Amino acid sequence: MTAEARTAVVTGASSGIGAATARALAAAGYHVVLTARRKDRIEALAAELPHAEAYALDVTDRAAVDAFAAALDRYPSLDVLVNNAGGALGSEPVATGDPADWRAMYEVNVLGVLHMTQALLPSLTASGDGTVVVLSSTAGHGTYEGGGGYVAAKHGAHVIAETLRLELCGEPVRVIEVAPGMVRTDEFATTRFRGDTAKAAKVYEGVDQPLTAEDVADTVAWAITRPAHVNIDLLVVRPRAQASNTKVHRTT
């Protein structure tokens, strides 16, 4: 099947990596279904792309996810799901972290992936050549101080991908995990620090060229467009200046 006849769903497509991934897949010829809570943003993005549709969706709402899955029946085939919706809240240590923040991160980063994957997996399997992508994080593969809740959630996302790959062995569905390190986007750190732009800027201070959303999207699109028999199990992508979650070269 040619890319032009294929359909990809991207969650969290209103900004950052999700929006960049939607653009990359559209450029590769996919019909892209953009989902996010912010309807105005995904509608504006869909209007820019050659083959795209916007669908307002909260991935933590299972009833809404099931309704979305039913609405996709009008497409001849559903081929790709990019589980990108996620995010971090707060940087407090475990001793003082807000359980509400931890719960919110778990809901979107873990249960959101579960809801979307469960709802769309039958169609992805029926396509005969489906792909599930989980955008986790290097936080899902290592810990760091002040990251407990986010690290726990992204470890959960990583485990979903790893377990699903085992369970689907022999089925016509690939499971790809892409784990980005330090990515500078307009919203991630600002949201994490509750709108404190000065604190968010310090995350990237002195770092020569953090990753961009486009860098990650290029990686995701590359993994998806490999031949059907090639599965990129796990791809960790960091800027050259970052050796680990806690080892970053800064010029200042």
C-alpha cells in the first residue's frame, strides 16, 4: 500500500513534537488525523496540510476515545497511531510532590496511551501492516532528582511499548518507541513550571542546540517509513550536548 493511501493518527498534535510529527507524516504522503484538546490549534494545522483532519479529543476520556475510534470506520484503513500526548507537571522531590500532579501525569502519559492503543489496535491489526508509536522519554529509561512523577509515568509508557511488542509478536503490527532527551519546545518546560518562563528557560541555559520538535518528528517519521518487516524497537535521541539525564554540557 502506498503512503498516499495510508492514514495516521497523531495525539497531542496541537503543538511541539505532535504538530511537527503531523507535518512530517503529511509530507511523507499520509492522511493525518490530528487529535488534541485544543480544537482551534489542530484545525489551523489541518488547514495547512495537504491531507489532514482535526478531531478534538482528550485521550484521558475513554468514552471520547471509543467514539473517536468508531468515527474512524469511514477510512478504508487505519495504519499508524502515534501516541504523543503527554507532559510533565512540577519538579518537586518525591517527599513533597503533589499527588494530583502525579495522577494527572499518569492519566495522560500512561492511561492515555493505553486508551488509544486499545481502541485503535483492532483497526491497526486489520490493516495488515499497522504501526503503534509510543513517544516516551529518556525519563522512561533513567531517573533524576525532581522528576519522580514524570519519570514514573514515562517508565509506564515505556513498559506499555515493551509489553505490547511481546504480546503482538506474530501479528502484522510493529511497536516503536522513540525516547527523546532534551527537546526545546514552546510549551513543555513552561507547562512543567506552571507558566514560569524564566525557570523554564534555565533548563536550556548554556546548552548548545537542544533538540527541536522537528528533530524528533524526523526521527519518528523515519522509523514509521521503514519497510514493513523492519521494527525500530527503541530509538533514544538526544542532543550532542546531553550524555544522560543528569550529564549536560553547558557553555555558561
